[in-house]
Amino acid sequence: MKNKSLKKIQLILEIIRKKKRDNPKKETFEFPLEEFKKFSLLSDTIGLNQVFKRIQKETKENVIIGIYDPSFECKDPIAGKIIINKLPAVITHIENSEKLDAYYKKIEQQLKEKIPTLILNEEGELCRVDDKEKMLIYPMNPDKLRYKIVRYLALEKRWTPTKELAEEFEKETQKIRKTIEQIKRQIEKFLKIPGNEVVENKKGVGYRIKNVKIREN
């Protein structure tokens, strides 16, 4: 399976697992469809349903998930007109949360295996060493914002809000976003791997780097 597909599955599983952690005794959860789309990076219901079917299959139906799109008519008491309300939502039933967690760990491991660990040194070089010991290098100036952002995210290893990065480096949030997009493009150019899979971003949450190690001289 391609990394892009794995990533979409991972994001959806993260949303479901968070709900379960917040309400461990509940088995059935409802998510507003629009909110779900925003955090899962999947905007079309066809794509969502395809991922939902895969999750059900891989968890052996211990996680049932689908889009519920009720349409019902009601009479407006003021205008006296019949109106149709549509409140689409994602409904998830978790029969066995251990199966959910196991599948999440499987996806996480598959993503980890596909993206090599990168080394960031004090000279500002982001390095990739493949199985044949061939090194690819993305050169950055240690005094520049690109290096500082990569180093900060690599040290934090968590989702970091754009606002936090802006405050840390005393820059506008738009400057931070623009710089990170430049970093992604340069990673693809110099290291031959998708920048989005090194520097992850999630709307409304922030940025994260998980596979960059810091090498001190």
C-alpha cells in the first residue's frame, strides 16, 4: 500500500482512538462529518468509505464505521413551510478496542519502515543514508530559519502548533508556514522522499517530525 493511503488510514484511526481514550466506557461514537473530513485530510465521502471498509476488514469487523446521512422533513412553525434537515455524521462502533490499537500500531510500523531515518548535524545538513551506504544531503544554514524549525520539531517529536513555532522564532505564522513548505520541497529535491512524509502537518493541530535524529558533534 502506498504511503499516502497508509497515512490517511493512520489519521482516521487517530481520531477514533482519541475519542475512545476520552470515553473508555463508550462503544459507539458520532463525529460531525465536516469535522471528520477536516482532520482526516479526506474531503470526499467515497474516499472515506473506502478507508472505512478497509478498517473494518483489517480489524475483523471489531470496528464498524460508516457515514450516516439522515434526511428528514419537518415543518417550520413560524414560516409554516416544510424544510429538509441534513445532519451527516460518521458513526463508529468499537467492539474490541485492542483490535483497533493493534491495527494502528501495524499502520504506524508500515509507515516507519517506508520512511528512512534522517540525521540532522550541527553543520545544518539533513542526511539520508540508504542500504548501500550512499548518502544524500540536504544542506541548510544552521543560522537560518529552515534549520531551526527542523531541529525544533525533531527535538519535540510531537504535534507543535504553528503559533508556538511563530512565538519561538519571533516570526509571523504565515512566514512559518511558507518556510515549512520550502523545507518539504527541498527534502524531496535533495533526499528523494516526499516532504509531507517527513514534516507532517494537520490542519488545526500543527506540525510534527518523527524520523529525524539529532547528531551532536
